[in-house]
Amino acid sequence: MCKICTLFKSVLCNFSVHQRHALTYIYTALSRKVPNPGIHEFTAMGLLDTKMIDYFDSEQQQKVPKQEWMRERLGQDYWEKGTQSRKSKQQWFKVNLDILKERMNQTDNDVHVLQWMHGCEADLLSNGKLQFQRGIDQYSYNGDNFLYFDDAHSVWVAAATAAEPTKRKWDEVHVLKEYTKGYLEKECLDWLGKFMDYGKQQLKHGGFPVGGVVGGVIGLLVVVALCITVILVKRRQSSESNPYLILIYFTVFH
């Protein structure tokens, strides 16, 4: 764990001098409830740079603002629609957990953890405009890369053998690729600009040098997943724990 923490710190520290901002969304689902306080069956959060701006979990069943300026600038309709979207994604996670457990011959004897992260990074130019740098739509399994979207070539890339059936299926769904690319390069960037404007006082001295935001969040995801794993292992000392990590999307993994 110490080596992992050291690696995580290096991701956050080894930057160049140029500022960059990011908008990132993270979804986490467990295959069943666990009795540990603070670990929910499903959670979703939005981050502007590394500050949490909204949150949802399976217990409270409501998307809520985590920054006062989000509460002030966005109306009730935004939060109601966001709540419905989060509830819908929670159901998709359940469907895909069942698909993956069947594909990998897994059972509910172990707790399986699924995560999905997507978002965008952009440089803030001297004229005040944002210049898109990269998008991320990433899926992983057991802490390793599983499947991700190559924005430059508009293809899904399988980083594991078990992901190849999904890669083939999703590459055939052109509307999915178009939507993903459009979201990463346009819609995400638009929301990033809006949120930066809404929270500009808080972000006045914020931002990150080039290469820092999404890389840092990915490092944080790994640490969080490992922490969940350690807790579950301690609760099942009499048997071998086998929790799994994977990221998920709008369509099923058939």
C-alpha cells in the first residue's frame, strides 16, 4: 500500500507548469450490500478538478450538490433530472453485474465491485477559452485495464481477453461511438466551462498543471478500490476474498 500511495503522490506532483482543468464522473456499484458503514451498494459523484460537486448513493436516492455555488446556480429541474439519471444508471449496473458474473463464472459468494469513470480535460487559454485536450471513458477489471474508448480513432479497445466480446459488439454500434466521442469533446467541455464559471471564485487559484487531473483521479480510484477490498477481506478472514473491479457504460456487456 505504501508503494501505491507513493505512486499516487508522484502522479499528482510530477507536472509541467501549464494549468489544466477537468470534469470527471465516477460510478461505483457492489453486487450486494455490505454491513460496513459508508460503503453503499451504489454511489455516483461528479468532480471539478478534484473537488466533489455532486453526489448520489443508493441509500438517499437523490442527486445533491456538494458545493454551495452548485446549489445556487442550478435549479430544481437540474437536480430532479440528475436524480432520475442516477437511478437509471444504478439499474444498468445491476444488469451488467449479472452479465459479467455469468461470463466469468462468478457467484455471489464474493462481493463484486464495478466502477466507471468518464470525463474530459482542457487547458484554460489566455483568452479565457477552454481548449480540449483529452477525454476519458474507462473500464477496468480487478484493478487492471479492461476496456476503454480511444477517442482519437473512435474505437473501443479491449485490454483484457474477457473484454473482447464487448469490444466487438460496441464497435458495431456506431451511434454509441458517435455519442461517446461527442460527449467527451463537446458536451463535457461545455459543462466544464459552465461549472468553472459558476465556481470561479473557488477555482481562482486552482487548476492543475498539464497531465495532472484525470491521472490523479485514476490513481485515487485505484486506492479507493483497494481500500474497499481490504475492508471486505478483513470481514471474510475465514475464506479467500475475490472482489472485482470493472467500469461500466450505457449498454450491456453481452
